[in-house]
Amino acid sequence: MNPEIVFQTRGLTKVYDMGEVQVHALRGIDLELYAGELVVLLGASGSGKSTLVNILGGLDTATDGEVFYRGRELTRADDRELTEYRRHHVGFVFQFYNLIPSLTARENVAIVTEIARNPMTPEEALELVGLGDRKDSFPAQLSGGQQQRVAIARAIAKQPSVLLCDEPTGALDSKTGVIVLEALERVNRELKTTTVIITHNAVQADMAERIIYLSDGLVTRIRRNAEKKAARDLSW
Amino acid sequence: MVNMMKALDRKMLRDLWGMRGQAVAIVFVILSGVATYVSMTSVMDALQRSLDMYYTDYRFADGFATVRRAPDQLIGRIREVPGVGLAETRVVSGVNLEVPGFDEPVSGSIVSIPEGRQPTLNRLFIREGRLVQPGREGEVVLNEPFAEAHDLHPGDRIVAILNGRYRDLRVVGVALSPEFIMQLEPGSVFPDPQRYGVMWMGRTALEAAYDMDGAFNDLVFTLAPGADEDDVIDRLDMLLRPYGGHGAYGRSDQPSHFFITEEFRQLERTSSILPVIFLAVAAFLLNIVITRLISLQREQIAVLKAFGYTNTDIGIHYAKLVMVIAVAGAAAGAVLGLWMGRGLGRIYLQYYRFPYLEYTLNPGVVFTATALTIGASLAGVLQAVRRAVMLPPAEAMRPAPPASYRATIVERLGLQRYFDQPTRMIMRELERRPVKALLTVLGISSSCAILIMGLFFGDSFDYVIHVQYGLAQRESLTVTFTEPTSTAAICELRGLPGVLYAEPFRTVPVKLRHGHRSYQTGIEGIPDDPYLRSLIDIDLEPVEIPPEGLVLTDRLAGILDVRPGEDVVVEVQEGSRYTRSVPVAGLTSQFIGIAAYMDMQAANRLTGIGMAFSGAFLMIDKNREREITRTLSERPRVAGIVSQERAIEAFRETTAQTMLTYTFILSLFAGVIAFGVVYNSARISLSERDRELASLRVLGFTRGEVAYILLGELAVLVLLSIPLGFVLGSGASAALVRALQTDLYQLPFVLGRSTLGLAGLIVLASAVASALIVKWRLNRLDLVGVLKTRE
């Protein structure tokens, strides 16, 4: 079987101009990601993982190189096209949740479902991450893990074809982290969403189909897991 | 449950609730701007409309003429003059009155009206009682200000000296007339309804009293549509000359109309300039505040973008947020403005005595104010959102890289050892974001500036009083004689116990004419070396009085359209009533009053009576004022005693009071604006830097030290703003005074230290109050929460 390619990058480069210094975050990445797979991007802090995912998600633009999403060249898209792309195809989960503090859990999800083409209801999405009973809580009333699961519900409610998660457990303890990973695993399994999880935690790599190692802005290695572990069996 | 409201709208409402303190402060800023604009503009509009309606409804004449005596039959020929519409003849005369219970002399004008009906032109609005009835002699209708000043009502009696004979007059009505809206005694610029009044009497009775049977001495007329006023006046002058015509004149030269037009013009200027400045300042402040407020939401904007919201969606979202505030402020401001406008209208109504005030909502005014407010708010949103969406969302969500601070000038100069770390943080913050600091300073200083603009009028009025009554007029009592009196009377006054000095004065009642323009006033005879009443101009320079010729105030010269070197015709209104041609020797500029001056001896020569005095200025022992007043009032030849203080009071009560009510409102709003701006600046600074400040707390800084870093910056900005506000305020006030110059008043630009002090104090007080609120919030800063939820 030849799996469908969702993302393809060629010579992807990103240089940050930080005023007095230039930071080379990506130094020419060539990569392919396939439909429905769960990929873990593994690398130390500063290896370029977030930059890569942000560019894939249309949150950032590349300095050089090309990115294709299902054959569409993202690197040539303008702001309007990128917005359109994010609105209908991509779900994001951030390390610091980035929930809107003035909205309840349900409303934080609704803010996405209201502009999506074929969303599930906010209630369904929250049910899927095991928060059916906390729908009306505000972010400040939820624990970190719960907040992150609201963020996941928000990301998947539009039924995106890709889910990009930047250190989703980075701010959580191990036990809570596992619950969040379980939610991601379930989404990947049940909705067949291509899922990319960034982490610097090697243990989490065990739940992926493929592990992509990044170091200093380059892909150093790609490994395929012979057998993926269930998220609940992980611990760190 | 069906949730009708969009999540984004909920966010908007909750954000609004979360920032309610700031929102309310902004609402107040807008409210102040809009209310000022709406009230001042609408009241002006209402006044002008009421005046126009009053004139139309009560058929105010377009033209006026006086003759010595003309037969009634002439009216037929007058009506045939091309361009004359309606015409009506009258008998009008000056009159001396005695009002029971009022010791001072009262003069007035008595105007005839047909018995039993309204006149054709210049109709009366009856407030109380009725018009005069045919066959009943001695009935009069009083002009309301005069009746009110003496508490006279239908049924009361007054005594008039008509043509030298005492007549007992019965008041049957109290009325208003478009002809005497400003009831001004010839020669004065402020109405003094206690000492001068207008009244109406039946034509037959007045004809009899003045031996004018079958004749008239006054004509009022309207112009036919399309008629040329000058042409009609020329033709009438030709017709009336054989009957001692003094020259007809149009409405624009009619004293009441002239004064009211001048006053309206001044009001119009004030009410078009000040509120616009107010609104502009409010809009500017709004723009700054909103730009900063939305900049705080940079990360949330990035999140929304990450989820696929377009820039337009986001722009609309914040526009809605701001619109709620702007519309609330504008609506409340419009309502308050209309309410205040009505109140202000009532004050003016009392002053001008229109029968009604045509106060209606002018949608254009409200629309302009609202549009400007919303425009300024939206511009702020646009700027802020544009800045926020310019960054790719990934970058906007990332904690901003450490801002590049650098050593400040102070440190580069090697002075850092004089400052501790927190102080250096304040200095670096200021130097790093000079634009932000500058905008804050501009905002606070403009609120200080509008405070000054509202407050300085008081200083200017005080200065006028100081110059007019302190420097120029140093007497404490003015005594007027019933008729011109010899030097002996002055000596007698000097001999009274308690009188320190008596300086005689001479006022010759005259009518000045130049071409077809005329003005009734008194020529003031100035002694050679006056001590109590020196004549000074606006530059505080003494006015030189030549031995011959008149010195006119520039405004009187303007009214008569005469230049130095030209002659004016002086019709003396006493003694043998000579008419002479006198050259205008010079002009002088004075703050208030239209006056004509002449050397005292020359003035006396004009009358042909010889050396005589109308009265004297007295300098007295203040402790004996009561005694002196009593002695003087018993003297038969003393017609009146006016105390200096009362004159000042009268001045304050009229123009000054109207003006000061107005400026009080302005100052109040300026104070609100100042508070709104300072509070928002402080509050936003807190939001911008809460992480940094919380980190410092975590590191062991005390609350006081952390507050010092935040509030120290505010303090520096406020302290910089105040002097700048003084400069801006002085400049704007000076410009305002220039714009307010009219023929009638010439308000000097004077800015007292206490006004500056008060303006500065209000800004400081706003700053302290804001600082306290912010300090309170700072104390409640959730240290861990702030550090955890972001980055």
C-alpha cells in the first residue's frame, strides 16, 4: 500500500532575525508525512521542532524551501490562503493551551466550530477528550491537564485532517500528560487524523508510528516503530 | 439549549466585563467630549432659532427712524415709499421714574402702543396682566426685567416725570418685546434693570403728555420682500428730513439687536471652538487608549488567527468591543449633553428673556459627535489590530523576545551610581519606548490643557475687574447729582466726615451721529489730572485727552463708522440742546464699555452751561460707609449713590456669570477626561508588565518596590505632562481669546498662577487616585498565576 502524502517539504529553511543575531532554526528539511499516521518529532530545545510544525500549520512562513500540503504549495500561499488553510484543515494544540480565558470550555471549542465546515458539536468534542462534565467551566477553573484537553477538543472539533501538537504535555506532570496523550491517541485512531506531536521526551516516541529526530535544524534520523505502545502504558 | 450568541461575541462581552473599570473610564472620556459638544452646540442652535422665531412671531421691525415731530398723515406717504412693507408710527420718549422703595434715580424709555390692541410691529409678549385699555389714562405695561428688578406687578404704581410733570402710573401688565431683548440704557454695555427700564403706554395718553396730538416722533417699518435696505433708508431720510429726521437705520444698528447679535457671535465662537477641541482631545485620547488596550491582546489575536479567523473577523471582533464602549459613551454623552443644553438654555433664557426657547434635538449635532467618537475609536482598533496581525501567528504567540533595552543617557554619562536598580528600570523603560511615553505625556498634557482652557476665563474676568475697577476706578462711591451742579457741591462733599477725597465728574448726555449711524451715550468729561478715575487702555497706558475733540473707544468708533480726524455730530440732550460738530481726536481700546471722553472744560463748553459737575467719585473711610451713604441720601440734590462693590457684582452677575457657568461645566468635564486618561495609562501599564512585576515579586521584591517601578514611571510621565499641559493650555487659551474678540468686549488673555495650579492639581489628583487603584490591583497580583499561564 502506498499511503497518501499529506505534507512534503523540500529544503525547508527558516532564519530568525533577532535584531542583533540571526538564528538558523531550520537548515534545509526534506520530509514526508502520511495520511492518518501518528508522528513524534523528537529533539532537544532549539532543534527547530516548533518552527517546523508552525510552518506546516501555516502559522509561520519559511525563509527558503518548499512545503506542500496535499500537493498545494503552502510556501506560496498568501495570508488569506493560509487563514483558509488553517480554518479548514489544521488543528493546533499548544504547550501553554492558549485557551481564551474569558470563554468557558464549551465556548472555547465553539469558537472554532462556528467557523468550520463540517464540525462535530463542542459537546461531542469535549466528550471525546473526557471532559463532558466540565463544559461550563472557565479555563481558570480547570487544571492544566484539563485545560490541555479542552485545547485538544478545540483542535479536533472541526475534524481537521492534520493535528499539530507542540509539546502538549510540556507543562504537565507525567500522570496528567498520559491522559492528554490518550486523548490524542484516541482522536488519531477514531478520526484518522494525521497527528504530529512535538516532544523532547523520548518516552513518548513509543506511541508513534514514526519518530523524526531533529537536531540543530536538520533531520538527523527517521525511525519507524515496529510496534506502537498505548499511551496509558507510557510513563516518565 | 440553543446558544444563539456566537462564542466570539461572548468573548467580547466577557472581555468588556473584565476591563469594566477601564471601559467606564473611557466611557466617561467620550461622554465628557460628546456632552460638551452636544450641549454647547445645541444650545447655540436653540438660541439662534428662538431669536429668529421670536422676531418673526412678534413682527420685529426691519427698520427704525426718529423725527422731531411729524404729522400722522405722513404715514400714507411713508407706506408709498418703494420697499417699505408695513409701517407704524409711535411716540417714544425718555423718562425719569420714581419707584417706591428704591432711592436711586431710575430712567427709562416710554414707547407708545395702540390702546386695546397689539401694535402692528414689535408686538408684546404679555407675561402678566394685560395690554393698556382705551379711555384709561395712566396705564403702563412694563418690560419684564425692569418689573422683576423692582418686584412690580399689575396693580402696582410708579411715578414718572413726563414732559416735566409728575404722573402717577398704574402697572397693568408685564411684557417682553423683541425690540428690547437687551434693555440697555444708552451708553452702557450691561443691562441694569434696576436703574433703567422700558415701558409701554397708550398712544393717546402719551400724545397728550408730550403735546404730540396727531403727530409722531418715531417710526418702525418692515421691508417689502426683495427691497434694498439702503435704498429704502435713503428715501425715508429724504421724506423725514423736513420733520427733523435723525436718519433711519436698519435692524443691524438697532441697539438691542446689535448687542444680542454681538453676544451671539461671541457665544457662537465659544461654542464652536471649545467643544470641538474637547471632542478632538477626547477622540485623541480614546485612540491612544484603545490602541494600547488591544495591543495587550496580541496573543489572543494570534490564537484566533491560528484557528483560521481572518484578519477581518478579528478586526470586526475588536471593533465590536470598542463600539460598545464608544456607542455607550456617545449615547450617554448625547443624552447628558441634551439635558445640559436644555439647562444651559434655561440660564440663557433668563438672561435674554425670550418668551420661549425653541430647544429641539438637532440630529446633525449628535451625529457629528457620535461619528467622530466612533471614527477615532475605530482608527485605534484598526491600528492595533493591524499591528497585531502583521506578525505570523507563531511569532505572536511566542513570548516576545526580551526587549532590547540599553543603558540610558544617565548611565552612559556615568551617573548610575546615584540611582538604584528600580529607578534605572524606570529610566530604561522610558527611554526604550519613547513613542509610548510621548503619547501618554501628550494625552495627559492635553487633558491638563483643556482644564486650563475651561478655567482661565475666571482669571480674565478678574483681570478686567481689576483694571476697570481697581486701577482705573479707585473710588469706593459714586455720587450723582440730580442736575449739573457747581463747584460748591464738590467742596461740600469733601467736607463730609469720612470722605477722604472727592473728585468731580461730568457726564453730558448726547446722541452722537455720523452719516446715518447714531449712538446715544454720555460724553465723560475728564479733569486735567484725575486721581480716582484715571483713564487707561488695555495696555494699562494712560489715555491722553486733548483739550479739544472727542476720544472714542474703538468699538464706539466702529459703531459710528468714524475715524480720527473726522467729525461727529453731537446732539446734546440737556440744557439748550445744542447740536455741534466735534472732531474725533483719538481712539482708545478698553475691555468693556462703549464710551466717549472729552476734556472736562471742553465738555462743559459743549453744553453752554458753564463749569458744572454731574457728580463726584468719593474715596471714603470704609468704616463710615453706612453713615456717609445715609447722609448723602438725605441730600435733595443727590440723585444716586453707587458703591464700587455693587458695580462689580453687577458685572459678575451678567456676562461673567453666564460665562463662568459655562466654563465650570467645561472644567468639570476636563477633570473627568484627565482622570480617564491617567487611569487608563496606569492600568494598561500594569497589564503590559504584570509578568515582569510578578517575577520581581517572586524574586523577593516587596510590594512597595514593585509599585515604585510601575508607578514611578507614571509619576515621571505625569510630572512631564503638567508643564507641557501648561504650555499647550496657555497657547490654546490665548488663541481662544483672540477668536472671541468682538466689538463689544475685549477679553484679555490672563492666566493666573492659581489656575495653572488648580489644573495641575486636578491632573495630579487624578494621577494619585489612579495610582492608588493600580497599586491595589498590583497588591492582588496572582504571582504564580501570572507566571504560569503564559509562555
